[in-house]
Amino acid sequence: MAPERKYISLDELKKHNKPGDLWISIQGKVYNVTDWVDEHPGGDAALLNLAGQDATDAFIAFHPGSAWHYLDRFFTGYHLEDFRVSEISKDYRKLANEFAKAGMFEKKEHVVVYSLFFVASLFALSVCGVLYSDSFWVHLVAGGILGFAWVQVSYLGHDSGHYNMMTTRGFNKMAQILIGNCLTGISIAWWKWTHNAHHIACNSLDHDPDLQHLPLFAVSSTLFRSITSRFYGRKLTFDSAARFFVSYQHITFYPVMCIARANLFLQTFLLLFSKRRVPDRALNILGIVVFWTWFPLLVSALPNWTERFLFVLVSFTVTSIQHIQFCLNHFSADVYVGPPKGNNWFEKQTSGTIDISCSAWMDWFHGGLQFQLEHHLFPRLPRCQLRKVSPLVRELCKKHGLPYRSLSFYEANVTTIRTLRDAAMQARNLLWDAVNTHG
């Protein structure tokens, strides 16, 4: 005789949502993932943000079918009482299953090979421009080509972080370190840590690190309340300096993006030399050492400090295109406070993302990630498949009355600047109030 099933209520499940006590529900079965949080390949943010909730859709989104059998060792013996699946979750899971049956999660076509060849060519052109020409203008063009190479190679790093870009996990890890750490100077460990949190809690002001840019930027006046970042574990202080910078953020947005890469270098160092658990820390540090060996050597090959400064500035400025692209996808979308709710995974993704519409021949420019909603719903889907599934996602949104926002690159820029300006005007009022109050 089969043992009698044990049940717990959703309210009981919600109590297990704190570090040291993390339970989740997947397809009605309850799992204790407390001891797994430090070993989870996707980092701790996903489990911390989804604890105490049904996480079925998130699990489907981020894991291949082979991951399901690992769940058994975490099963508590409990099932979720009155377990129900919403109509939109049913449709989402059906769509994910159809993609899996069609092999779309594995079909990367020849994008990886083409991209690797393209990136290698760009790096070679940049190096040759520096070493084999005495022309000032050739050197500047070489800096621009290097920046463009960084943009393109980061798309490959993004691929390797979401799914096996290479044939095996070992080769994939090598690709991650080479593409991220060695070629760009940005740690793949840092990227995974922040990017997975962004996906899980998309556009949560206190959980999504991609919206936490004080004192320079604030996309919502809610950040004026100095809320606590649940990701960084510290207060996002909105002080007098933040009021000043935010008051002009719609003006400073593009100039700051031109040097934003320096912040990514800083964040890499802060993580790798912190007390946090960092997977493959030594390997990540070794990759960073490689970057900070070849890049300064390349820059030092230029004839004078003026050209060296301009070479670096031009390369950083070109990469600003990508920083802007990713901001456009989320800065003017809906925001909220708190962790994501497991039962409205699909809704959270639709409200927090904006697609950029463009012709197919421009996919290389946006890396295919202009289909941001499609990517957030199916993060393991290779970029070359996103345009193909877009009509299906649009249809599903229409069926359930959910927003599907798709703007041109120009429209998205206008909308983003408008969002920043609205928050800036509110901050400016606070700034003038403070000046008038204190003389």
C-alpha cells in the first residue's frame, strides 16, 4: 500500500522563505533547498528570491529536462495543499514543452562558429591597427574595433552563461573564462551572480541589481526612500549627492554610458576579492590577470599618452551601445518592490521587459537579445531561435491580456529618457526643497 500523502498549505510554505530555511514548491511537491543554496550553479539569488513560493515556471525556464531527477533528494515528503495551475502557466509550460520536443533548446545553428570567427577577426584587426600602423586615425579606429569586439564577444559570454554553448560543460566553462575574463576583463562569476538575480526578480527595485544604480540613476521615485537592496544587502542611500546626480540623469545618461565599462571592471574586482563564495574563484582571477596583462601591453604599444587615452576612451564609448541597449529593455518598463511571486512568473516578465523591433538583418547588432521578453521567458533558448518564437509569445500575451511592448530603437531611447526625466524632475523638486529649507 502506498504511503498516505502529507500536505502543507501555501501559507505554511510561505514561512520557509528566510536564509537557513528555504522551501520551494515545484509541480505541487515541496522541496527543502536550504543546504543546496551554496552549491546551486545558478547562485543563491534564485533560491532566496523564490523561497516560500511555487517555483515551477522558473525551474522550467532555467533548467533542462535532465535536471528534474536531481530534485528527489530535496523532497520533504510534503505536497502543496489545493495545488492549482493557472491557465497562463499551463500555456507557458505547453509552449516550453513544444520547443523542447522540437529540439530548439539545442539548435544553435552556426551562430557560435560565425560569432567566434567574427570576434577573432575583430580582435586581430584591432591589434594589427595598433602594432602595424603609425597613423593617429588608424589607432582610433582600432580602438573602436576593439570596443565593437567586446560588444560581440559579450553576446557569446551571455550564451555560455545561460546554456552550454560548447559541446560539453567542461569546454563551456573554458569558453566562459576565455570570453569573459580573458578577453573582456569582466568576470563570468560576477555576470552569473547579477544576471541570474536580474532574470528571477526582473525590475524589482530592491531585488534586481540591474536597476540599482544610485547615486547616478533612479528609474523610480520609490528609490528616493533609500530602500534596502536585498541583492547587495545594504541600503541604497538617496542622499544629497544622489538627489543632485539624479536631478540631471536624463542629461548625463549617455555620457555615463560611455565610461560605464569602468564600473564593470570595478564590480568584478569587488566580487572576486570579497568574502562571498565565488565558484571557480582562482580560475576567474587567473582570467582577469590575463586580461590586465594583454590590454595594458596593447595600449602601451601606442606612441604617446594622448593616443593611449583616446584609444581607451573610444573603445569604451563603442561598448556604451550595448549598455544603452540593455537599459532600454528595462528602464522604462514597470517596476515593483519585493521578491517575485511564483504564481505570476509570466506576468512579471511581460511587465518588466520591452522588446526592440528591427529588421532581421539587424539581429547581429542587438545580438538577438532585442527579443527581451522571449529571452526572459525562455533564457535557455539560443538567440537564433528568439525571432522564430516571437509570434507565439505575442499570441500568448494577447490571449491572456498581457502587455507585449515592442518599440523601435529610437522610440525606446525616447521612452527611456522620458522615464529618467520624470524621476529627475521629482528629485529636482526635492533638491530645491532641501536648498530652500537649509538656506
